[in-house]
Amino acid sequence: QVQLVESGGGLVQAGGSLRLSCAASGSSFSIYAMAWYRLPPGKQRELVARINSDHTTNYADSVKGRFTISRDNPKNTVYLQMNSLKPEDTAVYYCWTVRLGSPYWGEGTLVTVSS
């Protein structure tokens, strides 16, 4: 069983920045992939960024060059640095991981970008 707790969401003006954090419970954090997904209002959930155990990353095209995912293994934490935010980035952001083939999700943190 893994618990994921997100923090760092809020209201920001377009062009601003936010950093999301996701703290994970349990052991062996470093060997598992972590990711951020988002659920925009009225749309489907989409992958934003993923970081693997070897620190390789991939991003949605819509956030490349603006968002950076990173992980701090000793702290069991993954981050999402979001810069140059746009109104279309407004969404609930969820932390994700997988253990033994089972996905785990956090409860989400709301990011609202005003124009």
C-alpha cells in the first residue's frame, strides 16, 4: 500500500510559476516511476510528466519547455516545477505511481491560472 500526498496547488496569474510536491509513503521509492497527471475541467485526465527510476523523463507536448519533473529519493518526494503558466493549465493535478502492477493516485491538488 502506498499513500501519495500532493501539495503546492493554488491560484496564480498567467505567466506565473508554481511548484507541486508529492510525498510518498512506503519503502523503495527510488526504484519506481512517478508521474503527474492532470484533469482539466470538462476534459479527460492526461499525463503531464513522468520520471523513471533512472531519472529519465518524458513530458506532454503542451508542457515541454515550461514544466520540469524531478525527484528527491531520500525524501520520497517528486516535484513538478511549472513555469510560464497558462489558463489552459488549470486543472486538478494528481500524483501517480505503480507498485507490483497496481496504480496508486493521490487525492489531487487544484491549480487555477487566471488570465
